[in-house]
Amino acid sequence: MKPYLLLVFIFWPVFCQSAIRIPLKKFPTEHNRISSYKEHSKWKREEPGKNKLPATYGLVGVGTPIQFIPILFDTFSNEIWLFNNECTSEICLITKPYNPSSSNTSKIWRIEYKQSYKNLNMYGQYTVDTFLLGDFILDKLEFVNIRRIEWKGTVERLSLETFAGQITLRFPAKTRGTDFMAKLFSRDLIEGKSFGLRLPSFNDGDGRGELIIGDWDRQYVNESLIDWIKVISDSYWEIIADKLVYGSYGLAEQADMVVDTGLSIIVGPQVIVNNLFKSIGNSVNIIPITITSFLSDYDGYAAKCSESLSNFDFLINDRHYVLMPKDYLLPIEGKEGWCAFGIAMANNNYTRSWRLGDVFLSKYYTVCDGNLSRLSFNDYLARNNQTRFSAGNFVSLLEI
């Protein structure tokens, strides 16, 4: 064989690389449960329970030599950031943070950064370093090096936030910092600004999934059967749902819904979700709890796991995406037989959109296509015959 042909053969996988595969992981089942709590008045929250739900993460190599950092891949946020090892906040100390002084490819810009969440403020500087994604290297990637955090939560909460950074998968046109997928595309590491996502559910035995950047896995998706949904925003992976129904009760029509991989649950408008649980509470004993997901708290509810509850039915593009109780009920640790609803209220009363987190996304193989502004939710098995909506069974909870 001629030498140049041998070289082509050896490096063929590199030349033909079209996607980056990153394994994803959830923590063991015992971490995905709600902590013990005291019973309290049905509609008061003086002693709320805590539904502590850690996010899904993947390991990414950063720096030279490589430091493996647990990373949250987030479709809702618009920055790439890593905790710095010099950060002395408790939340930094329990993770595996980034050490820029140990990397000979690190360069820190003197541009200051501040980001505020509900329970914390983060301060840092813009930095450039080399990233290892799957088997491929991306050099000179800009991100925020978080050096200080003002934390307002509890030490107990910190044990759940064990990822040490975030990479944005937000819709490419509106990433405030580095357009991550555009950077990969410009380096010929991927063929297009798309990704396929298999999220582990809270009921998975091994809690494993996979993110494929630049493509998706055909073993889960029959390409000829994909139902593409138009993305309506240049800021988020945002779509329109024709209807959302719980049992026979209508929750929303023509509702904005945003794919949020940094969220463990489904979060909806305060008034609608509150009315939903008032309606459920008329026939089922439910109690209020606080649901924790990625540094934020949300008002939610719990019920006996054995209760006869209805399905959540999302009608999108004339297709039904159904969550059964086994999909959205999450067991409570220390309270045998009790489960939390995987849906909660937004933190403010002006939010009108719904955010679809792990509880929804883990049931479907999600494909997001930034080139053509579209996405799809795909069953892992063929869809069965589906029940259609009728005017007679749609009762608006907005009127309750």
C-alpha cells in the first residue's frame, strides 16, 4: 500500500467526523428523591418539603493537560462558564472546578462578568482555553471563569449541584457569549448546527444518556417519520403547542413552550399551574412542596403515588405527546408512598411560556436543528393509535 493511502486510511475517522458524542449521566436514584418534611396546612408553605432534583451532566476535558469537568449542557442559558478552583464559596468546594493555573493553554481576559440567579450571584472573567469534546479538541474557546459566588441557599442544597460548569446549546442566533455550535461548525467538527439528545429519566436504572452534537442517533429516530416542529424564536428553542390538557381539563391553547435541558421538571405560568392543582385537590389529597432544580426553587405539590391521576397531553402539530403518572410522579425519600408532581409554578406572575425540562424531555428523543430552525420529539418506540381532542372534553382551567 502506498504511504499516502495508508495515512488517509489511518486518519479517515478524523476527516469524516460529523458529530461529537458525549455520554450523559444522572446521579443514583437515591439522590433523585424528595427529602423528609413535616405535614402542614394544605395551602400554606411555612414548612415546605424539598424535591431535590440534580441536573444531567457530561464530562468535558478542559485545558492542557486535560482536566475533566462535569458540565451541564443547557438549551436555556446563553453562556459557557466554569467554576474556578480559587472560588471559596461552598458550592465551588464540593464540585470539581477548573484550575487555570494548571493549564498552559489558558488565557484570562481582563473583562469582568456578573450573572444573577434567584439564589446566587456569580462573578468572573472571560477566559480562553482548549476543550476536549468526545474525542475531538476545540482550542481557544471563550468562556467565563467564575471566581466568586454569593450563595443564598443552604449547605444541604449544595450536595446536589455537583456539576462545575455549563455549556450553552441555546438557539445559535442569540448566544450572548460564544456561539458554541457555530464554533464547532467553523472548525469542521460538525456538519451542521444540530444535536440529538437522549436524556436519562428519573426511573432509569443506570441513569445514562447521550448528547450528539452535529447529528442525531438513527437507532432512535426513523428519519422518514420525523414530525418537525417550527422554532418560532431566534432566542430560544421555542415552539407553539396547540393545546395542553390534564385529563379533561384544558390548561392552555396556542401556548409558547421552550426546551430547557437545564431544568429537571416542567415549569408553567403561575395562575394556570395553581388552578390546575386546586382542581386536582378537589378530589385528591395533595400537599405543597418546594421543588429545587439547578439553583432555583419552584412551588409544587405532592400526592400519594397510588392515587388515580390523569395524563398530561401535549398537542403539537396535530400529534399527541403524553405524560402518564409514571412519567411525572417522583418518589419522596423518607415519606413512603408519596410522590411529587414533576410540574411546578414559575417564580414570577408575568411568565407566559412553559419550560420543558427533564420530566418531558426524558420520554422522547429530542432533535434540535439550528440550520432550519426546527426541532422534534421522537418516541423511542412506534406511536400507538392516539385519542384525538374533542370540544366536549376541553374545560379551561383559566376559568376556575
